[in-house]
Amino acid sequence: MSAARTRATIERFNSVQVYVHALLAISIFVLWLTGLPLTFNEPLGWLIEVFGYANVIDIHIAAGVVLIATMLYYGVYLALGLVTGASTWKHFMFGVDDIYEVVAQLKWLAGLGPEPESGKYTFLQKAEIWIIAFEVGVMIVTGLLLWMLGMLQSTSPNLPMLIMRDVHAIVAVTMLMGVSFHLFMTHVKEFPMDGSMFHGQVDVGRACNEWQQWAKDSIGSSTLPCDERTHSTILTSGMVFTMLLFFVIWTGVILQYVFSPLPTGPSLTQTIAPNTLPGGTLGLVYLVGLNLAALVCIVSVFAIGYGLYVRFAERTAA
């Protein structure tokens, strides 16, 4: 770390954003932790054995309720912020500046120019916000439809339920891939854990390197001592490996659900690709990958809980 850096901090997230982020993250991780064993019974059946099938269902529903309530609350909070001027569309809406930033970023990655100076949220972070919001919306709608259809349907699942189940599972695992990317790029790099998601503050040095224009605007200076960032082959390789692993899991969801037999139809996978199912020759890949995903969910829930505990302890001591 450069000696010119300062330990001064800038507020990046207020208290509402900290708690909303924590509640959303916990509810989503718990939804995955309870939804994955319902989707893949064989590789993750031990979770159902430990907690019980009925309890897994109840926890899944409770986590869904928390997710919906938190989303509604933050939607109202954000709308009020835009009306009162406390928030701005620029933080999460795409604009012309983002196009220039994309071009500059590609030049920097190719070694043809300097790293672009980003605002409070980079174009990639804005994309993450909208993608996750869309995926959460689809999961909420399909989850509610599954719940209502399940309450009305006393016999075996019908075609509408099977379609909703397919969409729900595919979007959930796709979102798992995206959040894994988010965890890697945003939190894991700040080893062992990004503390700004709990106390809301970021070091000026980090802000200077990752969101240089925002740091300059916040401090009111255009001469901050920003270091030029370099690429990490290890981090990049780890990210690529993780994405490939989750892509294999995502493919398994497609094969397990979309190509699974309808109540009155044949199984396409048994005819076309019988060895690609989780129980086939790639079973070990699914076993390791899905249990790794479950482990990530468990560790993340405990990490968020610990971060909130530290926040409460520091504020109590102060």
C-alpha cells in the first residue's frame, strides 16, 4: 500500500442501505440453502435429513416473506429519496458517461489506455443492480404463483406448476452464478471480508482506486494520491474457474428440469443425454459443485451475521 494513502474514510452506504443489503443477502442465501436440496435431492439430501423436509419448506417460505417485505420497504425508501432529492437516478441508471466508461475500460484491459475514473457505481455495478433486481422479481412472482397453485392443487403438479417450477429454478441458479461473481469481485478481494457493507465507510485509498471520480467529488479535490491498479492473474483465474463450475451446475438445472419428463410424456434426457444428469457420469461434478454452493451460502449467512454483530458492538461501545 502506498505511503501517500490516508486512513480517512468516506461514507458509501447509510444505515438503511446497510440493513437492507444485509436482510436481502441473508434471505436470498437462506432461500438458496433451502431451495437447492429441494431441486437436487441426491447431492444435497443431507440438508433435508438434518432439518427435516417440512422445516426446509417452512424456512424457505419465511425467507421469501422477508425478501418481499425488504424489497417493498426499500422500493418506498428509494422513491421517497428521489422525490426529496436525497438520492439521484445517476447512481443506478445508465447514461452516456457509462458508454464512455465501457470503452475506456476495454482499452485499459487491452493495455491501450489508462484506467477510467468511475463514479460512485461503475457500469458493471449498475448492471449487477438491475440484473439482480430483475432476477429477484422473477423469483418472487414465480414463487408466489407456485405457492398459490400448490394451495389450490391437491393432486400431482399440473403443467402451469411445472412451468413455474422450471422458471423459478433456472432463474434462482442463474442468480446464484451472478451473486457468486458479485461476492468475488466486491467482497472476497477485500480479504477476509468487505467491512464497508456493515459500517458503510470505505477507505479513501480504496475509493480512490475503484471509484476515483466519486472520491474526488466527495472530498472536493482533484489531486488525490491514487495508485494505478494492476491485474491479478490468480484472482482472474479463480473467477473464471468459479464461473465455469457454476455454469456446469446451471446446465444441470436445465437438464434436470426443462428436459425432465412431463406427467404424460417421455424423458428427453433419458434418450438424448442420459449421462449428463446429476446421477450420471458427471454426478461427482454436481456433487462437489452443489455442496460448494451450499457451503458458500452457509458461510455467507454466518459472515453477514458476524458483520452485523460487530456493527452493533461498535455502536454500543461508542
